[in-house]
Amino acid sequence: MIQVINRALDILELIATDPDEPKPLGEIATALNLNAGTSANIIKTLVSRKYLEKIDKQKGYCLGPMAYRLIGNEGYQKGLINAAKPEMQSITKKMNENTLLCVLNGNMRVVILRIQSDNELQANTAIEKKAFDTASGRLLIAMLDDMGLEKFINKYGVPDSDEWDGVTNYKSFQKQISKIRTQGYAMQITKNQIIGLALPVYKDDKVIAALSIYMPVLRYNTSNKEEIIKLIKKASEKISKNLS
């Protein structure tokens, strides 16, 4: 048997016994009788592969989205999903368009819940995509506080024009961030003529997710744009209220 694989699985199994309760590094190492340095290295790899997720320095680690994706389980962020699902179903029923609930993981936008419409002409998007290249990701980046945004830029840089139309340098990036913060939503039209609109979901006055609707541009152009934004905003506010 390969020892490091066994230890990685032991860590995953330990955290999975109570997936909603973050476990600090020291507690994990003690429970499994592992050296703290060894545990830290294994956990770092599991975090980078998204099988674990770091909550914060004090709280520790929970299962990440990849761990849940293996079993097709909606247990990841289940409190958020339970709060959002009825509102998303309502939007999709009313608009007959796809809705997404997304979170930011590193520099990636990750879909944690998708409600599919039954339109014959479907707009599709990947479960995981570069945040700069999605309406939801742009919103989540823009809604970071100033310190969080600075850390994000220092780590991942600014987008280029292929990832974000209209962004050519740091100054134009900051202009787009200010625009999203001012209007309260983000919008993207892809090269494939799919439009996405995303609004924030709050918990304890902090943006934790993005609620979005996406559709072919041709259907958006024949719709009442203000009504669409108003509908998503009302749903995001209800979700935020359910979480408070």
C-alpha cells in the first residue's frame, strides 16, 4: 500500500464524518497520529485539487466541491443550496431560462446548483470556469472588500481582453469593478452569444455567492431587461434573508 495515499484518504474520511464542522490542522494531525508537517503537505494538495476547502485560519478545513462531485451529492454548501433552490426554481419556471448559483474558489467560478429550463435552444456553461470569464465570477470578484480584491489581484493578476471585454490594463479593470459595484450586478455576453446576468447573495453582510440567469442573446433582446434584473434581485434578496 502507498502510505501517502492512505493518509490522504484517512484525512478525507475524518473530515467527512462531520462535513459541516471545520477541523483545524492540529486536530486532524492529532486524531490520525500524524506529523503536523506531513498533514499540512497532504492537506495543501487536497485543497489545491478542491477535495478540501479552507474555511479560514482559525476554523480549519471542510470537504470541497470535488469531494461532493464524485458522488453527485448536493451536500456541498447545503445550507446555501437549500435556501436558494426554491427561488431559483421559481425564476426558471417564470422565465423558462437556466439559473445558476455560484461561488468563488481561488480564481475559478464554481457552479454549486443549476436549475435547467426546458427550452429547446439551450445555453450551456461549464461547472467550473475562470472567474474573469463569467458574469458570476466577475460579480464575486467585484464584491470582495478592497483588501480581498488586492490580494486576489496580487495572486492572479488582472484579466486580459480575451477573458474580459473592455479590460486592457489595471486601470480599465478597476473601472469595470467600480461599475459592477455601483450598479449592483454583472453582465457578460460571450463569443457564443450567450448572455449572463449575476447578482449577489449575502450572509451576515458579506457576499457569499452569485445568483445568475443565462440565455441566448436573441431571447434576451426580446425580453424586458429591467424586469429580468428585478426578478433576480428579488430572488437574491429572499435567499439572503433565508440565510440570515
